[in-house]
Amino acid sequence: MLPSLIARPRRLPSRRVTLLAAAAVLSIAALTTQVAATPQPATIGPGIADELRAASWAMHVPAAWFAAPVPRVRRGDVLDVLAVRQGDRAYTVPVAYAVTVISSDDRGLVLEVDENDASAIVTARGSGMLLVPLLRSSR
């Protein structure tokens, strides 16, 4: 047989073995870093959803929807909401009773509402009416 046709087991060059080992180490390091960098769920306190009563929702009402400035309110205050149509044939309609304030800032209010109050507020606003919040007395 010709010597060129004989297959002899060859050893891998030491340079190739070194490169393979380095690639394996870098791959393991990359996987470990990726697993360590994966964000873990933060343990935060209860959210707004945890504080709502059963069969109620939190609804953000932007300040632009109000015809009058919102009185100084704080968490837990109770509001009644009126809808006002301005113009020659102006009229007012009560749309929500006893909605609770969850939070308030200069951008608007977050209110705890039931399904009827939420749909009444949105329907009034959708028909071009502005809202007037009335703060209930705590006495």
C-alpha cells in the first residue's frame, strides 16, 4: 500500500488544544455572567391592586378632564363627581357617587371606582362633558 493512503491517528497540535480550552472557559464565564445578570423579581410592598376592595378598580382621571380645580384631597377622601356640558344649553349630571381617592397629584387623580362609576365617567367625558369633583365632608 502507498504511504499516502494509510491513515494514522494524529495528535492535535498544542495550540489548538489551548484555544479549545480557552473557548470552553470563556463560554462558561459568559453563561454564568448572563445567569447572574438576569433581573430577579423585586420584593416590593403591596401594590394598589392589593389595596382595592372587591369588585372595584383603580382609574386615573387626568386633570385636563376637570372643569374646576380639584380640591386638596388626600388618600381615603370620598368624592362625588358631576359632569358639566357648557354652552347655550348647559346642564349638569351626577355621574359617580362616593368614589375613594387613592392618590392625587398635579396630573390628576387615581380613584377607586366600581364598574358603573367607571363607565359613567368615561361616557360623560366621551360625550364632551367636563368633570367637577365634589369633596364629601368627613363628618
